[in-house]
Amino acid sequence: MRVLTSKSNRKYRDKFILVIGGGAEIDKAKIKAKRDGKYLLAIPTTGSGASETSHAVKWGKTKENIKCPNPLSIRPPFEIKLPREARRNTAFDIIGHIVDYLNVCSDNELVELGMYCGRLIEKHPTNLTHPKSYPLTLKGLPHGEAIKEVLPECLNLLWERK
């Protein structure tokens, strides 16, 4: 096997930017890659979703979306240990993305999202909202409505988790 590096292969010299970080760092790198005409490899360290979008957000006095090519995302090849506040903020950002998606997705996409969540449940069984909702479901409340009833309390627990 031959390993090509930027030094050994002039064709690819200085064609890539590698970013390892959260959403803000990935967005900055997307803007730089676009400006410099380079490819971007992104290793996200939070669940911001920036590594998967075709725009970068530039914050100033207002929010500006800048159209950029999607980076090539690579799952982190190392274990990530987020500080408590970063983990909490990442979790709430993901919840916000899911709520935004649920607001506009088709019924087929909703089913697909449910299937994906089911695969995640296989990795880590339900442990917060569902156990709290079961008594309500057993009393006859539809399962989704029971989840809705306990969700605010569970979000507060997630926010306060140490």
C-alpha cells in the first residue's frame, strides 16, 4: 500500500482543511474552505450538525447563513469527553433540531426517524421519558400523549444533570 501525503503528491498539496471541533469551529472552517477553494474534512466533537449542512452560520449583529459545500464528515476516531455544560448544550441543540425537523417532515420521514431512534434504543434502552410515562400509558393515555406530559419534567432533569 502506498500512502499519499500532501508532500509526496503535488496534485493534492494544500487542497484540504481538517477541522476538529464543534459547530462554530466547523462553520468557520467551511467559510475558509469556500474562500480558499479547498476541500473540508470535519471531525465533529459536538452534536451541532454543522458537519452535515450545506451552509455555515456567521454570527455578528445578525445571523447570516453562508452557502458552502458540505464537508466530508468523519466520525471521531477517539473518545470525546465533553464538559458538563457543553454536553447539556449539545443535547438541547439536538432536541431543537429534532423539533424543527418534526415541524416540516413528511409522514414517511417521521417513520424513518422513529426507526433510527429505535436503533439507538437498542444501544441504550429508554431511561428517562419512557419509564416516567408508563404509569400514564397504563391508565389508558396514548403513549405519545403520556410522553408529552412527562417531557417538561424530563427536560428539566436533563438540564440539571450533573
